[in-house]
Amino acid sequence: MPELPEVETVRRGLAPTLEGARLSRVEQRRPDLRFPFPDGFVQRLTGARIETLERRAKYLLARLDRGDVLIMHLGMTGRFEIETALTAGRLGDFHFAAPPDPKHAHVVFETEAGGRVTYYDPRRFGFMGLIPQAEVLTHPWFAAMGPEPLGPDFDAAHLAAAFAGRKQSPKTLLLDQRIVAGLGNIYVCEALHRAGISPLKPAGRIAKTKLPGLVATIREVLEEAITAGGSTLRDFAAADGALGYFQHSFQAYGREKAPCLAPGCGGTITRTVQAGRSTFYCPQCQR
């Protein structure tokens, strides 16, 4: 599933075409994705102007001049492709995914300026919704979310309170969207490795002195991935069709039995499973 950096990459890729644009035509090609489309989806969007395109955790939020917010989630295989008046066909090259099949093109947005954005989703685990702006913060999708990991409310004090007395692993808690919004399996593995913290240790036993470093490392890993264009695993591609390359910089994720890259370590990356998710770590330097 695309994680926060991938979704932020998509947001930045879509913004030049959609932000500030008026939707001249919207085509909905099926009644549902993961969930049914909201009533009047096409009618409520056609003619609306997208004032801002934002991200909250792994959601995209397009705020409309009519008072609604278009919510978009990529699920596992959702992606957008862009055509503008200056370009024809797909932008960028896909190295890991086959060209999108037209039968998986489920929603098309066209703008007055000549832009065309198509949403593809072979597995249809993504979804779209329309929520009045005043109700976004209290909507079930967002009401219980923790702070953004790149925002000011995510700090060592917040983690200390979340970890205090907990027997669960730090990885389990960092993946809990109520504690911090948007973190996923890949980047939690990377951050814990760089911070030298075992993903198996009870979170309540992690020294508080390590938490400022963990917060800084989480931000560092996410910023690097956003700059690189996301991890681009398997089906994911950025909004303009270009693939990111942060996967080439992973120090732990996907490197089972490979040498640990931490300076002076000499250990070997190990894989285990936690709550059905693969965890990659170095038993020698992550304590």
C-alpha cells in the first residue's frame, strides 16, 4: 500500500493540474470502488473549483469552492495519470508496473484548462468520498487520527506519553494511526533501524532519551523518501507516471540476510513477522 511519502508525491504531482482548476467534466465509470461513490458524485463535482489539494495521513483532500471536500484514498493499487494541453499520453516511464489497462480506469476528471486526470485501480481497494468541510475533522476517517509525523505536534513528549507502560512493540504503536497518522510498515522499519531501536522491544522499556532521536529519524526518512519520489514498490507510480527511487536507499527493508549498513555494525539484517507484517531489522545494532 502506498505510504505517506508516496501519497505526498502524488499530491505534488497532481497539484499543478488540479489546484485552482475548475472541473468541466467528471466521468464515473462504475458505481463503486472499495465503497460506493457518494450520491450525486458527478453532479456535485462538475463545475466545482478545487481551491487547494492537501494530504492528511494517506488521504488526499481536494477542497472545493462549493463547500465540500473530495476525499481520495489510493488503497493498494490506485494511481492517477495526467494529460494536459501540452502533453499527449502518459508522462514518465514505468519500470515495475505494466501499462494501465483501460478497463481499470474508473474516474476521469477534466478541467477547463484542458487537463485530464484519470484514476486507475485494478484491485479497487481505493475509494473516494465527498464530505462537507465543516465535518471533515469529525468524520470517522479522520476523527481519531494522531498528529502528522512531519508536523509540530509529533514530538518526543507525544511519543513518551504513547509508549508509557506499553508492552506492545514500538513498531506496532508507530503503525497505529491513532498515535501518529500516515506511517506505514516500510518507513517504520527504516526509522527504527536508523535510530538503533529494536522493533521487538516493549515500547514502555525504551529509554526516553532515545525518543527525540527517533522523532528526528522518522522525519528524516520521510523527507528523504518524499524528495526521492516515494518507495515505488510494485504497482505504485507517481502522478506523472515517473517512478521514485528511495527503494534503492533502504538500509533495512527488504534486505533479509544482507549485511547491516550501519557504520561499524557488521551484523546481518533479519526478517520476522509482526501482526502479519514483515519486519526487517539488525539484532546486533538495534537494541
